Amino acid sequence: MIKYTRFFITFLLALIVFQARSQSTATTSSPYSRYGLGDITPQVLPQNIAMGDLSVATNSLNGYSDINPLNPASYGKIALTVADVGIYGSSLTLNQTGQKSQTDGNFRLSHVAFAFPVTKHSALSFGLLPYSEFGYNYKITSANLGTSSSVDTNAVNHIYSGEGGLSKAYLGYGFGIGKHLLLGANVSYIFGKLKEYSSTEIPNLAGTLDSRVENDYAIGGVDYDFGGQYTIDLSATKHIIFGYSGSSSSSITSQYSSFVSLYTYDSSGNQNVPIDTLASTKNPKDKIKLPMINHFGLTFVNDNKLLVGAEYSTSNWSQLTIGGVNQGLQNSKTYNLGASFTPNIYALNNYWATVDYKLGVIYDQTYIDVNNPLNNTNTNIKNYALTFGLGLPLRPNVTSFYKINFSAEVGRRGTLDNGLIKENYVNLHLSFTLNDRWFMKYKIGQE
């Protein structure tokens, strides 16, 4: 009973945290998050992030029952009840030609996920994951009120910012057919709020009324994804796994509200409470059409020793529409390579021989194309990352197995060409994985 109580208390606390996260807080500081629904977060946990997000053709790693939401077919290999909770921290540095670099940090709960076997070759999983991150703040200054006057009058600041994020609650089931085939599916509810602000300010002219437009999007709706894995046995301990997972082009809803307000600054430069609201509108619910996403993967596995794999993903983000308006994104392509190596999982006197050592790389042609109005050319924003991490087993007891998973991503996104912004980032992930025999019947005399 105590274990069950811990289970539900943990889930309830995680739900509260994620609900708070979906409200008005910036979850990143990247100017590129202003496109589409924000920075889309890969649906993988730290043990897979360390391998370059490798997850389409992976299931149980080194005998542990791991949760892999990206491919629900993997649930069919879960033999024990699993609880997985993680935290995330990041450091992001923005660079732009002629501007001083800016560094921001972020820290939050990253995920909570549970799974338990239903039959010998099937399992159910559910949890809460981040779906997207949304947060930016930048300013464009027009000198001399935007005129060509040589007289230094007053500059106009155009300030653009955003905050919020989307979360994903999922429920999935995976099962095995025979010895080689796994199939599975998730049903998810995507929810959260995105807020955009655009302000016009004249900072050097006392008493001027400045204006702000606030656009709020309350988003919620059901999404579906599915997957399969097929294993070819090369020997008793060596295998090749083919994997596929994808999502349908679902439609979710968005409630759009807009507010236009006027405000001033006091003599100390502090913003006063808005003195007037010029307009306030709440539109009927609109549809957001999500893109179709496809993941393909291949791994070679030497049981309890080595895993090496590659993946390719494509997402039709050019299909993304909000309220019937296409968002002008392009289709994205992602390439992943990764590996995990464990020297000797059975070593009794050498702890570091039982540790999982992981490495991976990611190359992402993102859905962001930025237009340069000076020469009418588009620049695709690309992302490059090196990943690495450790799987640190803790001392097991009769019925439980524990592991701490650490992973890091060191990468770069964007470019300095055409006056654009280059981002250098470090993302750190830490999770605790528990394998236990919850919900399982014990025989008489069994501890």
C-alpha cells in the first residue's frame, strides 16, 4: 500500500508542476522559438538523448525496462513496473554580428512517465512530457521616429516577446506478436498557452503614451502516434532491430484572445500600470492542423554490451495551419547517430565496468526559413549537436532495480549570415529510473 501511495503522490505532484508550466512562463529564451508552436521537444528521455536521441529502434536497454514514448511498440518489451522522473537545465548564448552576446539559463522538471506490464508481452505506459518551448525577447530600434531626418529627435523601440509552452499527456499500449514483431500506439492530449507581445515605445520623450498588443493562444486537443519494431536475430545475443514510428496529421483547437493597451513610464524609467485598454477581443475556437511526422531507425544490439544505431526523421511542418492560415514553415529533416557501450554489466568488483557510456550526434534541417528582405533570399536554420551521457546503476534489492541517467547536449543553431542569430547551447538532463514489481502477485514465501 505504501508503494501505491508513493506512486500516486508522485504523479499528482508532477501533474501540478506541468499544469503550472503550461501557464504564462517563458520556457526558453531562443528567438527562433517564435516560429510555429515554439521549439518542438523530441519525445525522448535522457537515456536516449545521450545517444543522439536514438530511440525509434530501441527498447529494453541492458536488461532494464525503459520507457520510450517516441515508439510505443517498445512497451511490448517492458517486463517490470517503471517510474521515470527527470529534470532539465540549459545554458543558451545568443550571438549576432555587431551586438554583445547574451547568455540565459533555464531549469525545470522535464518529464514524468510510468509503465507497467499487462501481460508477459505487453505493457501500458502513461506520463507527461514537454511538447514545445516558447520564449523570446528582442528589440528593433528605428532612429528619429523612423524618418530620414538628420535631427536627433527620439528613437522608436519595437519590442517583441513571447512566453509559454505546450505539454503532452499520453497514454500508450504496446504488445508483441510472436518473437520478432512489436506494435504499439499512443493517444495524447496536447495543452498549454502561448502569449505574444508587441510593443511600440518612444523612450526619450516624456509623457508619451506607449502601446502594447498582447495575443493569447489557449491550445488543447488530441493527437495520435503509433509504431512498430522488427528484430532479426543474428545469434543468441546479437540482433538487428528495424523501427518505425509516426504521427497522423491531427487537428487540435486554439482559443485566440487579443488585447491592446496604453501605458507610460515614470521618471525612474519604470513601467506604470496600463492606463487604458483600447480593444479586447476573444475569437471563436480555431483549428490547428499538426504535421505528419515519420521516424525510421536501425540498430545493432549485442545484448548487455553494445548498441549502435542510426535514424532519419521527416516532418511535414509546411502543413501547419493555425485558424486556416499556413504558418510559412518548411518540412524538416533530422539525422541521428548514436551508441551505448557497457564494459561488463556483470562485474562485481568494478562499478565503472557496469556503467553505460553513451555518445551521439544530431544534424537537423529545421522547419525555420528566415527571409532576408534586402536580397529576397531564404536562409534555413540548421541545428548541430554532440550528445553524451552515462547510465549509472544503483545497488538493487530483491525486487527493485534503479538507475540514474545523465545526458548532455552541446550544440549550435543558426548562423551569423544576413544579420541572423547564432545560438550556442548546453542542455543537461538527469533522470531517475525505477524498475520494480509493483502490481505483480507474489507467491507464498516470496519476499
